[in-house]
Amino acid sequence: MIENFPLEIITEPLLSWFRKNARVLPWREDATPYRVWVSEIMLQQTRVEAVKPYFQRFTEALPTIRDLAECEEERLLKLWEGLGYYNRVRNMQAAARMVMEEYQGQLPADYEELLKLKGIGHYTAGAIASIAYKIPVPAVDGNVLRVITRVAADDSDIMKQSVRTRVEAALQRIIPEEAASEFNQALMELGATVCVPNGEPVCGKCPWQGFCEARQKGCWQAIPVKSKAKPRKIEDKTVFIIRDGEKLVLHKRPAKGLLAGMYEFPNTPGHLSEEEALQWVKERKLKPLRIQKIASAKHIFSHVEWHMDAYVIRVDELAENRSGMLFVEARDSEENYPIPAAFGAFTKYMNIRLGNEKFS
């Protein structure tokens, strides 16, 4: 248990290790509150290497909280395209507007006040407060939970809020007031590069190897303990890449719910045969000329999986707006219409690119 482990012994070796091994990351170069905030929200559920180019483009396009607050939604979603979990950026914009209205355009230098902003939980508030404002409060994410429960060989279920609260309280007692930013970043760094989430930890490079109880007991594979999440719901879909020359059909998703307000290729529940797919198109008053079944694809969300069959269908004369469909030029869709990564497997059939692909 963490309470039975002398946690204060981790600090000095951790800080010494971090000062020698810290990665060079764009958000560390100029750790303003806004840049720390953007990076931490982007890094939720997304790898560091994937985030780097997004962070660069986002902060260049929207360099201030005011810019974020005033950004038109479709441009905002386009900047986020490919990162997924789009409510993250919507919540950021809602919080930015609150900051403009209630905090004179500056993120508050106060942990409790940061928690009042939409989309900012205990971890993000702790990261902003400690990294940007040097306030000695912990920032406990999955990396931190893993390294702390392993060093103490604590087999508590880290999916429980009570365990996270215990870890936060334990770290609050030992966080160095003069090095809060380095301490929190060092814990995150150790979990990201040494005591890694998938696979065997690189114990030979760990500053805690001499006293880590999980290493001494050989039980790192059993820690951290995570209760299993509910199985994801499977949804079968048929996706239609409908085109007329360089024009394609898009459909705007509803303003609420999964992938709210994004643009998608038309789709329908279930896996349709070729004949059923043609009938589906005809019912929308389009005239199919050719149909080609293409490779199926799967996309995993947090609580649901889409299993998608797909057809490329060439039609005659995309001109009028039928059944709520949008007819757009392929290049225009690449620049102006945010399309979620869920449909990324099919964009090659229109020679369009999403997210980072546009810049590679």
C-alpha cells in the first residue's frame, strides 16, 4: 500500500533523472498556461508523437485564448481533425469563452478555479497549476498512477476514484514547493518512457530501481490493477463513397451525440449487399452508374466499435441537394469540411487526406 511506503525517497532521484533525460517537447519550450492547457488536452488519449504537429498548427492558428474563444466551429473542428474525441476541443472553446468573460482572458493561477472550467479535471488543473504557475499540487494521470502503484507494489484498483484520491494526497505531502513543475513532469516522463504502459518496463534506466517494490517482488505485470471496462457495443454499418468525377457526397452529423457536427460519408446501419446498396442510392434519387465493393474497416471509440463495409459508387450528375446530402469538390472537402478519422480508411478512394496526412 502507498501509505506503508516511504514515498519521500522517490523525489531526489526522480528530479536528478529528469534533468538529464527530459525529452524536448514543443509545449515545454514556452510553457505558458495556454500552451500547457492545449498540450494536456491534446495528450489525453493521444500519443506524444502524434500530438506534436497538431499542437504546432493549433497554436499557430489560435495563439491566444481569445482566438480559441472566437474561432468558428467548423474551422476549430478542422484543426482538430484526426485527433478524435472532439468534445475535448468543444469543451476547450467553452472554457476559453468563460475565461474571457470571467477571468479577463487569463487562465486562473488557482487550482480550485481551474476546476470550474469545462473539460478541466483534477489532472489537467494540476498540470496547468504546477507546470505553468509553479503551484505545488499533484497532477495524477495514468502514467503517474502506474509508476506510483508499482514503486509501492500497491495492488489497489486504479480505476476507482478513491485510489486516485489516495495517490493525489500521498503526492501532495511530498511534492517539492520549489520544483513542482519538474516533479510532476518527471513522474509523467518516467511513466511514458521507462515504466511504460504496454510491455516490460525498462528497469535498468529507472532512477527507482534500487527500491521499487514491484521490481523486487517481480510483480510488475500485475500492477497497476485495472478493473475491466464494459465491453464495447458493436455497430455494423455500410458506408457509401458516392462520387461524380471530382465531386463527392458528404453528410453533416447531428449537432449532438457522437462526432457531433462533423461531416461523414453517407452511411446506414447494417451490412448491405451490392443490390441493397444500389437500391439505397436510388431511393435518394441518385442515378448509379458503377458500384465497387472496397475493403471493410473498423473504428474503435471508447464505448462502441463500428464495423464498416463500404462501396464506391459513381453516379450521374451530382448537382442538386437531395436528402440532406452535400455535394462538394474533393479538394474543398480536404480544406474546409472536418471529417472524423473513423472514415479515414475510405478517403483514399477520393484522393483526399485527413488530419496529419495533409502535412506529411
